[in-house]
Amino acid sequence: MKKIKVKEGIKLEIEDIHLSFGEVRVLDGISVSVGDELLSVIGTNGSGKSSLLNCVNGFYHPQEGEIYFEGRDITRRPPYKIAELGIGRTFQAIQLYRDMSVLGNLLVGRPRRGKYLD
């Protein structure tokens, strides 16, 4: 496992990610640094939001670039190994429970075991 020097305050580092499907260039040199903050990825349909998140969680592997989480290179790790580090995602086919709070609805999809769960 490749280890880098952890940058102060940075949890997730995405460096120069490139992803293509055949001739279609989906991500072209995307770089992002994320610390202990709440962020969102916004953009129009087809702008690469889901593809970027799929690279972070291991569903896609970029042709170029690197992704680091807490100093570890996770670029080529399988999704289950990335999930063990505490990175997960949800899909848009959601079922909301009207009688529950937003937090309650989010916790319904939370895994039962893992690094961040008691």
C-alpha cells in the first residue's frame, strides 16, 4: 500500500483524475482537496459528478491520476476495501420514510458494521 505524507487538514486528495469511456472523456484533469468540512458536488446532468464519486468509492478506476484518503492511495482499491475506510455512497433510487427525520432516513442506509460504527 502506497503511503504519502498527510497534508495538514486534508482528508481526501484527488489529483489530476482522467476518466474516459471509449472516445467520451468524462473527467479531464480533476483535482480536489477536502478537509473536515461538508461539501457538495453540483453540476448539470452529464457533467461527471457521479463519475467522480464512483472513482472515489472504487466503482470506477481512472486511467490517470491518484486519489488519497488520509494519506493512503485508494485509486485502485476495490469498493469493499474503500468502504472499510469509511467511504460510502448512496444511489438515487431512494425510499424516504415520511415519519422519520432527515437524520433517521440517512441512518437507515448506514452499514451495520465498520470502522465508524459502534
